[in-house]
Amino acid sequence: MGTRTPHVSPDGGWGWAVVLGCFVVHMIMDGFVYAFGVFYIEFLDYFGSDKGTTALIGSLLNGMYLFAGPIASVLTNRYGPRVVTIAGGIISSTGFTASAFAPNIYWLCVTFGVIPGIGAAFMYVAAISCVGQYFEKKRAFAMGITLCGTGIGTFVLAPLTEYLIELYTWRGAVLIASGIMLNCVVGGLFFKPLNLKMKREETEKLDINKREVTLDQDSSEEKASLIVGKSDSFLYQKSSDLCDSNVTRSQSNMETHTNNDLVLNTNKSSPSCPNTTNSTRRKVWTNVDHFLKKLYTIFGCAMCLDIVYIFFVISNCFGSIGSGIPYIYIPDRAYEVGISKTDASFLLSVAGMANTVARLVFGWLASREFANPSVMYGLSLLLCGIATFVSPFNDSHEFLVCYSVLFGACAGVYICLNAIVLVHFVGIDNLTSSFGNMLLFKGLFLLIGTPAAGWLFDETGSYAITFYSDGIILCLSSVLLFIGYVLNENKLKKSRETSNVLYE
């Protein structure tokens, strides 16, 4: 078993530069993702396809954005957030460039949906992981600042997209969007890998333990496990960046002695061929076993068996469908009732601004000692569901503006506190893998839910059933979240009681 390297989050310093870079990435990346509703109307008019099939483009964009989460998590652990973010920006820009030459809807499903979605997943997971490592006490506030880039991006890029479409048609607008997307590469340059700071006592203790393990002459299987089972903290950073030089030398010596011992043990058994074969076979299977366990840990499979995590993931799956559908269909719903395209795109801008304000306010509020992020998170889902359910009662422009403000604010709270609540449920050590797997399941739900909302319109000729259903889904998401919250509190209470008994 590897020993996890203890570290102290800076809660400031270069972390604020990381927040700035993350803000830029979210502003551009999410801005265009949420502005898809503007492109959606143009794609309907240009290709003449039904609403469900056309919505499949946005479904793939949002779905791959989430579906590629586990892959992004593994790559972030392996190569670091900077490299992964830069790669994501280039991938998304390439997809948008290819979309400008699309001959049909199915081409756009790949170039406007799948490819940019994968790039967005890379940037999203890497950015969240990096900010989460740089902040602890101020994590909620830092997350609120970075994620409010989504709201500002939606507020700016939705009307900008409509303006560019009027000037250059949707093909020209997509081509310009690909150039803007490359600015995410600049934001990714700020994601410097965190230099984990170890306390003196912990460093000395780690050195002593490693020397003792090095001198231990136990079985070769245990030594092999020591080599494979290194700390996850070393996955994407050089050892010289992670700890003091004496710790690095100790680790190097440990591996050198261990490898030498393995060679010596093999040589000692050479006179007996059966023993040598069995020993080699055991070593191979031991290394394979530990590799699979490592892969199992990286993908967070163990977390998938935790009942609290299961409730949180299911809640998020329903929440992602519920919060994603209005962003795609609000502009077209307004356009269907006679509102101009400019005013319809303005609804997204209003939702984006409300989203920004809510993220800032509740991101700061969640970091206060008296606040309970999980309760605020659940209530925002409930309020968002109620607002969505009653929204079909009136289709006037004024009413839709009010609904957009309320929906945008609630969605902002939901997204802002998502990672914060997840940390509370699973712990910071499991953030990257659990977050990535959660995105995987959310992506699967979005791939089905978003086109289904369009097909409901095709069957009924109205968006009323779509928004009624969406409101119910959001309310159900809130209920599941609160069930998971109660279960988690009970688990923490039992853990504290057990710790007190052992201490006494």
C-alpha cells in the first residue's frame, strides 16, 4: 500500500492566477456550449430536420462534455491540468473549424457535438481539479469565481453569436468561434502543477518508514507492491517538485534497493528451475494485480459501491438533464410564439447574468462557517424545478425573461456548489476520480434526455409537456440529493462515534 503524501493547500498565492485561468476557460468553453440554443434555431432553418434530431447535436456536445470525464480524470492525474487543458482547447477548436464545412446534420453531430465535447471535458475536469488542489478553506469562494465564467460567457457569447450569424451566416460564426476557443490554451498555461508542501515532522516520519521498508527482507511480492503502490499525489508531477530533496533521494534509494533485492532473490532460486518459474510467475501476477488495483482506484470504481455517492450521482444525472434542456430550448420556444431571434437569444444572456451573480454570491456564502452548501444545493434544485414546471403557464416575453432570471440563478447555485458538495460526500482525495465518473453517468443521461425533449415537441406540437417533465425531473433530483445528504450525515456521525470509542 502506498502512503499518500500529506500536503497543504496554499489558499492563495499563485492559486488566484489559477482561478483567473480557470475563469477564462469556463467563460469561453461553457459560453459556446450554452449558446448552442442560438445555433439550434439556425440549424433547424438551414437543414430542415426535426427538432429531436437537430437537438442531438447539442446532446452530443453536452453528453461528450460529461461522458469523457473519466478519461479526462486519468489524463489529468497522469499529465497534469496544464497539458490536458491545452489539449482540450486545441481539440475543441479543431471541431468547430470542421463544423464550418458541414454538409448535413450528421456531420455536425460529430464536429460540433462529439469533438468539441471531448475537448470541453478535458478542460473542465482539469480546471476543477487544479482549483480544488490550490484551495481548501476558500475552496467554495474560489470555485464560485471560476465557475461564474460560465454565466458571463453565456451573457456575452449568446448575443455575440447571434450578431455574427447575422453578419457571416452560421458557418462564419462557427469559424470565428473556433478562433476564440483557442484562447482556452492561454488560460491553461496558468495551471501550474501544485508543489505539495510537507510538514517537517511528516517528512521525517516518511523517511524513517521508507528506510525501514527498504531494509526489510520480506517476500518479493510485498516489495513489488511497494513499487507499484506509490501515492496518487505523484501521478503527474516530478518527485523534485513534490517534496524535499531528502525525501526524493530516500524514495529513489528505496526503489533501487528493492529492485536489487528482487534480482538477487531471482538469482538465488536459479538452481531450481521449477522454483524460478513459480517465483517469476508470482512476480508477474503480483504486478498485474497491483496494476489492476491501481486502475480500479484511478477510475473510482470503489466509490461506485458507496450508497451516498450513488444517490449523489443519480441526483446529478437528473439535475443535468433538467438544467440542460432549458438552455437549448428556451430560444426556440420563444421563437415559436412569435418572439424575434434577437430577443430569444437575449433570454440566454439574462439567464447567463443571473447565473454569474448567483455563483459569486452563493460561492462566497457557502464558504461561511454557518452555511450548509448541501442544503443550499438541494433547495436550488427544488426551486429550479418548480419554476420550470410553472413556466408553460405564460409565453409572454416578460414572463420568459423572469423565468430565465430565476432559472439561471438556480442553475448557477447548482453548478457552483456541485464540486463542493461532492467533496463533502466523498472527500478531497476522491475528488478527481469520483468527479470524472459522475460526469460519465451524467453524459449518458444527457445523450438520451435532450433529444427526447425535442421529440416530445415533434409529437405534441408544444413545449408545454417538455417543460412540465423537466420541472418534475429537477424536483426529483432535489429529493434524491437530500436522501443522500441524510445518509452521509449518519455515516459521518457513526464514524465520529467509532473514533471517540477507539480514542478512549
